[in-house]
Amino acid sequence: MGGRPAKSPYKWVDEAEAARAGVQRVVPGCFTEERGGGQATAYIYFQPVMLVPKAAAPRCIKGCTFD
């Protein structure tokens, strides 16, 4: 009980940039929408975004992780 949760293995990136890099979308089991719903737009980044593994090449967008 207590303590810190494990760091997230994911990050939010620009969808077009991820497509150019050939990176696949990650959809955690807890998501109710494949594209992340409100979480995907919460960082005031107005282009389409997607969740990818943290080690993927595309740079993260502002506020890109759950950490």
C-alpha cells in the first residue's frame, strides 16, 4: 500500500509524425476509446495524437506522459 506507481511505458506523440516513423498505436485495456478520448486532447495540442511506447522514435508532445 502507498508508494508511487510504476512509470508509464507510453507517451503521446503527433499522429502524422508517428505514421512517418512507422510506429503503431498503443491502446491500453483501460481506454474506452481507441484514440484516447479527452486524455488525447488534454494537453492543448490541436493536431491528432496517438499513444505509443515510450521508447518509440517520435518526440513527445507537451505533457506527453502519464507520469
